[in-house]
Amino acid sequence: KLFSLGAGLDMPLLIFILVLLAIGLVMLFSASYANSYYLQGNSYYYISRQAVFAVFGVAAMLLISTFDYHSFHKLAIVIFGVSLFLLVCRYAHIESIAPPEGDATRWLNFGIVSFQPSEIAKFALIVLFAHMISRNLDRMDTFRYGVVPYVAIMGLVAALIFLESHLSATLIILALGAIMMF
């Protein structure tokens, strides 16, 4: 059972998130309305686009909140494999999906959506490490099971991201992995 539609929401957290979202939208409008008017001819250009993304983001958040997170155990290897595939796709030099942007090669573009595969890799690393740690909990104090596989996986992901000229994401991946191992 992947989705649980009857699961209760954490209402205080939801309200907090919506208040932060509203404050962010007000701040964006306050900071951009004049620039938007002069550059786009419409004071609401940036805020309207961001509001549409916010609505889709809240809808996605609510949909994802119904997902049973225990299912990530079964999907950990697949999620990590997809993230590695996306990181490697970055080096395919197919300009239709991986347009060059100066010296940095961070983005994949699939028509209507473009994203950094390093963002998927962060999530995938957390899910995979949680899966592996829960499987090897009694052996985590050994070097063979508690350090070597995690360092190898972290090193592979960090190397692929570092080659994108994305030092900040590389450092975040290394920090996430170290925290998970600790």
C-alpha cells in the first residue's frame, strides 16, 4: 500500500508552511513589482508566476504527504539508480537535454521542466543510506559495514557532482553522508 489517503495532516506544520509561503510571496511582490513593471510591462508578472508555482508546490506537498514513507525501503536502490543515471546524463553532451551554461554543467532540461540532478541525488543519498543503515544496524560499528560502503557511495556521487563544477552541492552531499553515518 503506497498511498494512505486517510492519514492525518500535521495542521500546525501545514499552517506554518502556508504562512511562510504567504510571507515569501508578499516579500517577492514588494521587491519586484517596480522592476516587473519596467521590464515586463506588468507589475504582477513575477508574483503571478511564483503564485502558480506555489499552488502546484502545495498540491504536490499534499499529494506526497499521503505517500507511505516505509515504501522508500523498497524503492531505495531504484531511486539511487535513477539519480546516478541523471548525474551521468549530464555528461552525455546532448545539448537538447543538457545545455551548457558557461563553465558549469548543472542542469538537465526536459522541455517544460529543467532541474539539477544533484537535487535528486541529495534525496536519493538520504533514502539509500537510511535503507542501508537499517539493514546493517547491528554491524554499523565495524569498518567494513559501517564506513566502507558509505564512503564509496558518497565518493561516487560527490565526484559526479564535483565534475559539474558544483562545489556547494558536493559539500552538502558529503555533509549529508557524514551526518547519516554518524
